[in-house]
Amino acid sequence: MKSRWNAAVSGQQVLTYTVDYEAEGSCYYDPGNSSGPVEACYEAEGEAEITKITYAITDSAGETVDPVSALGIELIRAFNAEEVLDKLMESNSGDSRED
């Protein structure tokens, strides 16, 4: 799965950083069963696990930012990993997900 996330850093000047990431992982979703005999009913469950994320960070001028630099680490820290998990669940075409 590949996606893009933008981060804006403000101060005297506003700079926009683009974080391209590639995530690998696994997920499953079982919608459960809410009809039929009580003993056959169970709640929905699911889980997603990210096993690897690779980052490529650029600024608005197209310059590359090293992901392990102080700035790169701060941008990645602000990165929303929950969004990656949601996209991972959505990308698994064999499963369905209900919130």
C-alpha cells in the first residue's frame, strides 16, 4: 500500500512537507453473527498489524528530508499511524469492514 500525507510546519515561514509512505502488514475482519440461535451468535472482530513502513519526505521546494534527521523524526512522530491501519483494512479487498 502506498499513500501520501502532508504536514505543515509554521513559524516565520510556512513550509509544507510531503511524507510518502509504503506500508506492509496484515489484517483480518470477521463481521460476526447476530442472527440465528444464541449459541451461534458472536460479535464482530478485526485486527490490523503494520509490519513495515518506509518513508520518503520532501519539502515544498522538492528537497529530500532524511527520515532519521531531527526534522524527519519530528514529521514522522506527527504522522497518524491510525490512518495507515485504516487504509490497510480498506485495501484488503477480500475482507469487509463495518465501523
